Amino acid sequence: MTVAIVRFGGSNCDRDAERALSHLGIDAEIVWHEDGLPPDTDGVVLPGGFSYGDYLRAGAMAAHSPILSAVESVAADGVPVLGICNGAQIGCEAGLTEGAFTTNESARFQCEHVHLRVERADTPWTAAYEEGQVIEIPIAHGEGRYEIDADRLAELEAGDRVLFRYCDADGAVTEAANPNGSRGNVAGVLGERESVAVMMPHPERATLPHVDGTDGRGVLRAFE
């Protein structure tokens, strides 16, 4: 499997993603968005960073890059696609998943470790975990607050499309455990296909044993 990590102007987590995937023995390469997806693409990562300086809205400009049409096409064929942080913002802006990400409730950039509760363990992104398991993964964002109207959130929940929620160390989903004010403590969601997901925390930064733990490995194993 060859995973294409899409680099936009302003991406800065593409190398982190490439190194994390390579550490897991997964073939990955960074591709410039103007060059399109390689013909042998078997997975896609939209990495974190500040594509186009987050002008207009975070991820809004990158979402209009022609490569997103190719990403949507392979996603429709069942190719796994993961948007992380800025990549999650791009994914939402491009319509790969429901909702949007906006300014943190604190109105400041936040870089810290958070706890996530695994809401489902029967998806490619969570098969390495158990339902209800609490994992620890870092965040680093200024616009990570997940927003969606109440009716659409209810539809996501009814369709079991909430992947992760912010929680405390014991798995309780509380306001105090919500680092950015995300509606419903949502930290990650699925697209219409379970092979498509976006999440604000950084699993690639919790993959190498000497850097911030290894709880994020399970997410990236979806590309194996």
C-alpha cells in the first residue's frame, strides 16, 4: 500500500505523518497538491499545518485545490482517507465529512495532551482499540472547536459516525475535559464511508515510542 500525504502551501505535519507511517512499516510518500495523486495511491493523509495561512477560514482555500476532487474520487472507491488537524478542517470544508472547525472557545492556540474515548471499535481507524477505551493523544490547534447544528449532530450520533470524544482520564465525557468547546465533545468523525475520517488530535505525534507515547498507532494502522 502506498499512502499519499498531500502537502499544501503551509502544511507542516507532512513529514511527521510520513515518519510515523514509515515507522509502522507502511509505505508513504509526500505529494505536492498540484501534482495530483500517484496512480498507485492506496491511502491518503491530509496532514496538519496552516494551509495558505488559514486565510478566509482554516482549510477553506486548500479545500478548493484540484487534488481534492481526486481525493473524493478515491474515497468513493473505498480508499482510506484521514484528515488530521488542518487536514480535518480541509476535509470538512471539502464536504468529506459533516460539520466544521472554528476558533477554540478559549480564543487561543492550544498545544497539550488530551484524552479521547473511542466511541466505536469496528472501524478501520479504531480496530486496534476497544470500544470505550481511553487513549492519550496531543492536540495543537487554534481552530479546533467542532461545530455542527444539533439536528445534524443527532443524525451523526444515530448513524454511529462519531469516532472519538474528548474525555477525562477515566473516560467521562465532561465539559472540563473538552479542550476547545467542541459540540458534544467531538474530536473525530467519520464520513459517509467508514474509510473516511477526520480528527483534530494528532495520532502521528503519538506513534514513535520516544515521542509522546504510542496511543496514536492504532489510528494509522488503518493504512496497513
